[in-house]
Amino acid sequence: MMKSALFLSALAFFSSTKAYTIPQSKRTIDIVGKSRGSASHYSSSSSSSSSSYSSDYSSITDAEVLNYALTLEHLEVAFYTQGLANFSADAFAAAGFAAAVRANYDEILSHEETHITLLQSVLEEMGADIVQECTYDFGSVDVASFIAMSAAFETVGASAYSGASELLSDRELLPAASSILSTEARQSTWIQSTVQHLNPWSGAFEVPLTPNQIFTIASNFIVTCPSSNPPIAATHAFPPIGIPTTAAPGASVQLSFDLNETSASDLSELFVAFLTSNGTIFEQFSSSDSYNVTFPTQEEGLLGTVFVLIVNSTTEAVTDATTVAGPTPLMFPFNATDPQIEALFPN
């Protein structure tokens, strides 16, 4: 079970350049479902090495991509339903938020429910099996952490649709996927700018993530799923990365992950990848036996939403084949009027 103290501290949103993170659970979660031909399961347990993880999604069907999207929408609906059931308008007011904030969250829940209806109808028209809701554990939160978590979910959702859209073979499905993506991004922008008074965006582009990278994040909140569920585009979760909430651009940060769950003999074979809106930044560990890494500075592009991964190569794009652990999402607020930051966004 996720520890409440870890959950609350990991989701803290800082007004300085410190980060918030989604907690990385150490629990093993087997999400059993129908296989494509033989017994299989989706699992956050990483008993096999990451070198066996394939980045080849060529055999993925459109139904599996849509059921993957539906799995994420179910997660969001469960989160908002539980949160809004726990926090009344009075609770939001007591936490210092206007009545309109609570009302807009009601609308966001309605949006996510509509996304579910759309995806289910398309899958039904295709004659495909449809995934059902799972059992979730969002921990014990207050209004502020509910808001921080909602920002993370919406941002991760935008990255999920950005990464999965190219997997669709039927191009007629793209307009619907794109419209959901834009709504997720709008909701993320509203939460971060209007509610949290942070940066509304990180740069000119969303950071696309693969289904397995997204599932690594989502699996922290999924306890189990119905055994009758059909396969989805994601098949496994990578090992988690622990990052202290004191992490900041330019700081020396001690990461935590299980080296034994990778194929590397020591840290000299691994690197830290920072996926940002402005590109990917790679850094080496301080030494072959140290889990310390110096984070890039804001001037080097570490700002806004950042996804941190452990990878085994710096010579190619970060894919499932090169991912060893993570991603862990971070948020580094920045001052858009700072001349050094402005230089990153030339007119």
C-alpha cells in the first residue's frame, strides 16, 4: 500500500525551483488480462532485465491503443470522482480556493467521463472487447495535494496521447485522439496557471511518452484489474526511480533505483535522461558506484515539466529499448521574465 506520508510529500508543489514528483510505489502490481495468444499479464514487477523490453509496437492493434487510452481515462475518472466526493465546495474554500475552482473540477470530471463514452463507442463499433475499470489506490490526500496530483495527471495524459497517436493505423481515429489530447492540455494549463499560479506551459511542444513509459507512472495507482480485460498497448512497467522533492536545477541529487533490476553491471553503463519540452538532456552519474547526478540548470533547459529516466544509451532517442528505469515526472517552475529564461524562447 502507498504510504500517506510519502504520497503527500511527493506530490507537494513548490513555488520555488524545487520539484514535485509522482510517488514511485515499490509494491508489485499484477494486472492480469487476456493475452494476444498465450497467458500474459501487465506487471510493475521488474524481475526481467530492461534489455528484454522491446520498443517495437508494430504488432499493436488500434483496439489495444484505444483500450490503453481508456485505461488511463478510467484512472482519471476514478481519481476525480473520489477526490470530489471527499472535498466539498466548503473544503476548497477552507483551503483558500475560489468556488469556481471546485466547479471547474466538476467539469473536468465530466470531460473525462465523455472521453470514456467516446472510446467505448468506437471500440464497440470495431467489435472489440472493452477494458473495464480497475481498482485504484490514490492514498490519503488533502485539497492542495489533490490539485497537485490533478496537474500531474493532466500533463501525463497529454504526453500519453502525444506518444500513442502515431501507433494508430486508422488515420480516421486521429481527430478524436487529437481533440482529447488538446483538452487534456487545456485542463493542465488551467490547473497550473489559474489554480496553482505556476507556468501554464513548459515550452513549444508536449513530451511524447511510450505506452510502457506512461504505464510505469500509472501503475503506481493501480492495484488490480479484471482478469477478463483485453490486452492494451502497454505491456509492462519499468522499475521506479526515487527522486527527493528537494531536487532542483543545477543541484547534486541522489537518485534511488534497483541496479539489480537492470542489465548493467555498474552505473558507468547507465545515464540519466531528462525529457523536456525543449529536447532531451543526458547526464552521467558522478561515479560508477554513486547514485548522485548533477541536474542540468534552467539555462540548459531544465524547466517546466520534466520526465527523468535511467537509460543505457545517449546516442539514440529514448525508447523502450533504451529505458532502464522511470520515468518520474517533475515540475520545475520558472520565471518567464528572467532574461536567461527568455533566451530559451526567442521571438
